[in-house]
Amino acid sequence: MVFALLIFFTVLFAVATDKVDKTIAVLVGASLMLVFKIVPQDIAFKWIDMNVLLLLISMMIIVGVFAKTGIFEWMAIKVAKSAKGRPLVIILLLSIVTAVLSAFLDNVTTVLLIAPITFLISQQLDINPVPLLIIEVMASNIGGTATLIGDPPNILIGSAANLSFNDFLLNLTPVILIIMVVFVFTVIFLMRDKLRVSNEIRARIMALDDSRAIRNKKLLLKCLFVMSLTLMAFLVHEKLGLGPASVALTGATLLMIIAGETTEDFFKSVEWPTIFFLIGLFIIVSGVVQVGAVNIAARKSVEFTGKNHCFTTLMILWVSAVFSAVIGSVSNAVALIPVVKDISAHFTNAKPLWWALSLGACLGGNGTIIGAPANIIIAGLAKKNGSPILFKEFFKYGVIFVIESLLICTLYVYWRYL
């Protein structure tokens, strides 16, 4: 156990300090877990969530083709002009749109769609895109918490606890709406003096002609056709008996068939360093779980509550949030679901435990840059565009939003269920 934890915290330190490439650091840690047989290869590979990876790869392909049409430039100009070139208004508009889309698609897909728009707007306004990206990805994690399909941990929790789409909608959406209102006011407070542009730049934005942004109308029509089918399938994927990854893969395959480009062109748009970062992270977490560290920490935390229903529920909320920030929301959900199942056997009303796990796992992902798949995606895209997001910079904002979100959730869970 000691060696596994040493590997884990060394990798975490490497990622947090930004001294070495994040993907290399994680892959070294994963290799050590496998070479020293801390976790058997077959078990480690089962932890690699293909649902998440295929969803990411497929949506990256679709977004990559979309980018060639000029649609993102068109949307960027429209958003910037509607906000009259004011960065604070732009970030609030994009954050609200991101949160809403994340609830009904999923947060990973949403940030893949929103990020290119953000880069283009930042370029036009001559501002640093990093604060905008951080705020947007946090909005996506908040919005994604509201529904069964919005955030990967919710999909896992819904399956394990037999909770439906409507269960999540009725129980989590109310508190997420409250959190989003507070989030918006917090963003205004934090960013009011940091995002300023000259009147000259604002005038330049208002003078842009969005009609010239579209470069390939024929390809755009094909993309819109495929994306429309894909989005509709996302909304009814449960009735179709398909997972989000299957829907995305089918959409990407259809677009590859009708877009008329080579396979190599399609896969150039995939952020492979990000994909391998996630693979390595899954393996490292599998090693930490294999030696029993996560299980012991979770059980000890809950034993501390003395099986008091109220205390146990709130403990799960906060512990799962911390775990998400440290090991990632997906890995945290996988690790804690069996623990919550065992604990729920001791209570007649177990559903509050699952809602606490969901809120903690999803919202806790805002704590660090490795806390959620959407965070990792944004970090990869930012680095590719020459604006890397440092661990400490993400954490500086993340800790504020996580704490305020959890305080609201604590009051909500106590008032509604306890």
C-alpha cells in the first residue's frame, strides 16, 4: 500500500507543480503500477472507462470537422457582438449556455463545443482565454450534475442505485439552479476588474461581419445533419438502449462516411495526449483502490459518523468531493459506489446517500484540473492553443466554487432529506 500511495502522490505532485508534462508523469505512474504488479493488468484495464474514452474521441472527431466549416468563428462573433464586446458579459453568457447544454448533453461534449468559440473570442478581444475556460468548465460541471446524463459519475450512480432520469431531475436540478445563481454572482465579483478591453477593441468587434465566417457551407450542412441526429439520440439514448458513447461513436462514424475526408484527417483532431492522460490516471487509481487505500479511507470516514443518518449523508457529500478533486470524479464514483451500497444497507431511507455522493463527486471535480474529464479536456485544448492552464491557477478558482457549492448542498440535503 505504501508504494502505491507513494506513486500516486508523486504523480499528483508532478501534475500539480507543472514541472513535467502531465501525460508523461501519469503514464510513468501507470507503468510503475503495472510493472511492480501493484494491480494486475486485467484488473487495471477494466478500470479504463471505454465509455468515457470513446465518447471523448468520437466528439473530438465531430468537433474537428465542425471547426473546418467556420461555424465556431461565426458563433464567436455573434456572442461577442450580442455582449457588445464586454468580456464579463461574454463569460456569463457562455457559462450559462455551457451549464444548460451540459445538463442535456454531457459536460465533456459541451466543453468541446464551447472551447473553440472561447479561443476565437479571446483572440478578437486580445485577452487571456484561461480565466474564461476555467469558469466555463466549472459551469459545465455544475450544469452536468443536474441530470443523469450530464456528468459521467451520475451515469455510474444511476445504474448502481437504479435511479432514473426523472429522479435526478427532481432531486438535483433544484439545488443546481441555486448553485448556478450563486456561481454567476461569484464570477461577477471575481472577474469584474480582471476582464477589461479598450473601446477601440470593442468597436472592432462590433464591426466584424459574421456572414463571412462560414468557409464551407456544404460541409457545414453535413455536420449540422449529423450533429442534430447525435443530439437527439443523446436525449433519448435510454429509450434506444444505447449508452452516450455508442451514440457519439455512431455519429462520428456517419460523419466520417459523408464528409469525404481521409481517416488520417479525422484523427488529427483527437487530443491524444489527453486520452492517454485519462488512461494513465485510470490505471493509477485502480492501483490505489486495489491496495484498499480508498476503501479504508471511505469506511473510516463513515465509521466516524457512528451510523448517524444525517452525519453519514453529509460526510459522504464532503468526502466524495475531496476524493473527486484528488483522484478524479469518475474514479471516485467507481471507488465509492460499493462503499455507499454497503452503508445504505444500514438505513431505511438510502436515497439521500446517493444524492450526496452525486453532488460531492460531480461538484468536487471543480477542485483541481484533474478532478473531472471536462477539466482535463479543457487543459489539453488550452495547451494546444498556446495558453496552458496551470494547476495552481485552476485550484485558485476551483476551491472557491467547490466550497460555496458544497455549503449550499449541505443546507439543501439537510433541509430536504434529513
